[in-house]
Amino acid sequence: MKREEKHTRCPEKKCFNPGNLLYPLPAVMVTCGDMERSNIITVAWAGTVCSDPAMVSISIRPERYSHGIISSTGEFAVNLVTRKLIRATDLCGVISGRNTDKFRETGLTKAQAFKVSCPVIAESPVSIECRVQKIVKLGTHDMFLARVLCLDVSEAVIDRTGKFLLNSSGLAVYSHGEYFSLGEKLGSFGYSIRKKPKKKTDKKRRG
Amino acid sequence: MKREEKHTRCPEKKCFNPGNLLYPLPAVMVTCGDMERSNIITVAWAGTVCSDPAMVSISIRPERYSHGIISSTGEFAVNLVTRKLIRATDLCGVISGRNTDKFRETGLTKAQAFKVSCPVIAESPVSIECRVQKIVKLGTHDMFLARVLCLDVSEAVIDRTGKFLLNSSGLAVYSHGEYFSLGEKLGSFGYSIRKKPKKKTDKKRRG
């Protein structure tokens, strides 16, 4: 009986108060400011929100140092992170840029972007240059809705035909308090409806 | 010289037109409708946007069947996916619910939610029940900004002390056209500034 009371609706599941359990998420290093005064903030509340125009959103607490910078400049870059960059990624999420030069602290290379005034991280395989379109106040976090202006892609993740080899670049991911590398490939988009290639019938032997 | 021309700004990177390269992302199965007429749509443009109140966003093309349902009911559930659910996840992203009952097609179990009228997927380790607060038109996609009403967590991912063992549940992730399992654990939040536990000095031997 007690069991039935606990699981009135979905027998396999228990009901918990609202919280943040949508995982895994990207853990990205967001750069902002300009080439002289810049900052890096690690953000997990980040994602793509529109394909065309390409748009991303990042959510930042108003009390964070980068919040003021991005609100004022209207620009930022999202730098994807690989396993090699995870220690720096973690560090840029737990110390404040108010009293630390995070580029110096992490040893990351500050590189000039193509279209925005803020720097990008040279070691990141992909930097996504963005311009803020709207800031939406939500509660603990403000959401910065932004247009992607261009993509800075490392030559190391582009093959000879121009194809992005992003998934071979060692991308890392954040899930419920922990960082992980990508594991086994489980399939590619659309594989569930793709016809298996026909097996070659051994005509010669039959003929 | 040619090299310099190509790489005027960030020597390691080439500039590409705007596109969607923010990866890895969660690939989640979003359920909507009610217990009689429901649908499942796979969404990669999904993420957390606020910690408190807990809020998520999902972006859906207006022409998708689920767009109309969620716009009308104002409710949906985000069902996290594991490696076992990846084939179903892919299928729910490439076929339309207009002419297919996706629960029947995938064999997934339709379970009643706690607070919303739409079903959740029993096989998912976590279902996040949501109520839409705002629909933001962006372009190809509309963004549904939503409050998390409650979390339906599978007993299999809760230990005896009530801790969520989400990262042991086989979560999967979507990155640039491919699905992956989580790989090696690289660290936990804050590890970069955590002091290493002091080694026990071998006082006895010295003394």
C-alpha cells in the first residue's frame, strides 16, 4: 500500500521538487570584453536555440563579472572545450575574473576574433562569435539570446574536403557535476530509418 | 603570404559563415499531448536556462506536429535518454507524429506524469515535467521557455541516501550528427581548485 501511495502515477518513478537535471550539457568557456580587458566564464546553461538564423543562448547570474561586461558590449564568443581544456574550463567556472586574469591563470592563448571585439581561445577547436539580441530576466539567471556572427574553426578539425571533424577533436561534456569525454559512438542522425546496404548476393556461385 | 591572408586574426582558425556548432548537446525525447493523443519529438536544441526557478528551453520548428500540441496545451515533458533509448530517440526525430503513434512504433511505455497531462516515457531515467511560460519566435525555430514543475526520477538512479546516480544511468549525448555514450570521467565540478588530500606523513618511521 505504501508503495502504491508513493507511486500513484508513474510506477517506475518518484516525484521530486523542481530542479536542474537536464543533462548532459555542453560546458563551454565564454569569452568577453576586449583584447586588453577580457574575461572567460564557464557556462553550462548554454545551447542552440535556432538553426536559421543560427542562434545560441547562454544564461549567466547578474552578479557574475562577465554579466556586466556582456551586457555592456553586447558581444561574446562560445569556445567549445576538449578533454585537454577541462581543468581550465573548471577553473574558469569557480574563480572570478574580478580579481584574476583568467587567460594568465589558465595559460590559455588569447586570440583575436574575426567579427567581435572580444578575444577567442586559440586552443578551443571551435569558437562561436555572437552578438546579443536580447537579455531575458528569468530569476537567478539572465538569458542572453544571441545571433551567431561566424564560426572560428581550428584547422585541426577540418579535413581536406572542408568537412568538420568535430567529433574527433576530443570534445568534453558536463553532466550533473562531472565532466566526461565522449564515449562510444552509438549511431548517426537518421540511422534508425536508414536501409541496411544490401548484401552482395553470391551470384557467381549460384550461376 | 597566402597563409597570412587566410588567417589575419586568429592564426590557428579559419572563419566560417554562421552555423550550428555548439556541441555536444542533450538529445532528449519531449512528450506532449495527453494520455489518449500524445506525441514524442526528439529535440537537440534544448537546455537549462535558469537554476531558480528551474527553467528549461526547447526549440521546435512551427511546422512540426508537436509544435501545435505544445502551443495549445502549454505543457510538455523532457525525457532524458540513455544508450538503450538511442534508436528510439533517433526514430522520434525523423518520423512525424501526424501519421504515426510513436509510442507504438518505438515500443516505449506511456506513463502518466505527476503534474502535467501529457505522458512521460517510463524507460527514461528522468522526466522533467514543464509548463510553458513564453514562446519566443526566432526564425526556423520557436523557443519554448518553460518552468520545471517537478522531476520524475527512476528509482534505479536513486541510491539509498536519496542521491541521484544520474551519471551511472548510461546517459547519451548528441554531437554534430552523431550519438555518443558518456566516456571517461575527467573531473568533477570544482576539482581544479580543490586541495589534494594531504599524504599521511610516515611519522612512525621517522620518529
